[in-house]
Amino acid sequence: MKKTLFTSLILAGGLASSAHVLAQTPPKAGAMPAEMQQMMKAYTPELRQKVMALSPELKATIQQLHAGHPRRAKETNLRQIMHEILSEYQSIASALATDNAEQAADAARRLASHRIPKGGLLAYFPLDKINNADMAVLPAMNTAVEGSALKLADAADAGNMPLAASYMSDIMTGCVACHQKFRGVPGISANLMTPLAK
């Protein structure tokens, strides 16, 4: 019950924050950004239709999220990149436990600047989540995960390891909220007659 309420509060806060971000993002009239046009060439017709239906403001926001990540994967998919992010998170935890500020800062910055997967982020979301309402939470989730990682890195650089450690839960809260909204429960298959017991 507490977990559901907490996640709901995170998502509600994300929606409110995202609405503010979207309201400040100037609408991009005309053509879609070149990178998104290139990615769409590899999309299925169904995904392409969903992306085209997104508002110009949301397309611009997604483009801004991509722009914050200069590294692009050639073949790596989103699941693999999520494993890389988990590895960086574990590296941060190890550094904090051993009072290694340099390792903590470096790993946190690598986490925050992870690569964009092949085909971009949208290629990996469930089709029913690619709409203006569901996608509007992305900036808030990005702030929770990557923004908190950058704050952790700055605190570690300043030698304030207790403050750096305090950002670990913010990062994980953002990860969990995003997974609950977009990924679902790992290992659960809608194709089984009887779902596996937890």
C-alpha cells in the first residue's frame, strides 16, 4: 500500500513538473528534428504513427532529452543500457562504502550521460504508452535519475560523502517509478494461461 501510494505521488509530481517543462518549451513548428526523422526510418508503421501523433512540444522535449546524451549506441538496445546504468549505480555504491569520492563522481557522471540506445528511446516503449499523457512524465523521471546522479557527483567532488550518499535513494526512486510505468513486472508474460507466481 505504501509503495503504491509513494509511486503514485512520484508520478503525480512528475506529471506536474512535466507540465511545467512542456509549458516552457517553445513549440517547434514545421519539420521534426533530423535525428528523430532518421530514427523513424527504422520504426514499424505502428510506432511511426504513434510518434507522429505526439504533440510538437513533446517531440521537442524528447529531442532535448536525447541532446543531453551525446553518445549514441550503434547496436546496443535499451535493456543493455539499463544494465550499464545498474552497473554504474553499483559502482557508486561501492565507492560510497569505501569513501572513494573520485570513483563515486565518475560513476555518477557516466550514469547521467548514458548512451542513447539504437533507434532512440521511443523504440523501446510499449505502443500504448506512446502518447502525450504517458510520455509527459519523462522529464521528471530524467531529473530524478540523471539530475540526482549529477548532484551526487558534485557532492562527491566537494568531499561531502554523506550528502552524496543521500542522492542514492533519489536515483533509485526515479528508476523504480519509470520501470513501474513503462516496463511492468519483469518475467510476467501475458502469453501464459496461468501467470507465474511471485
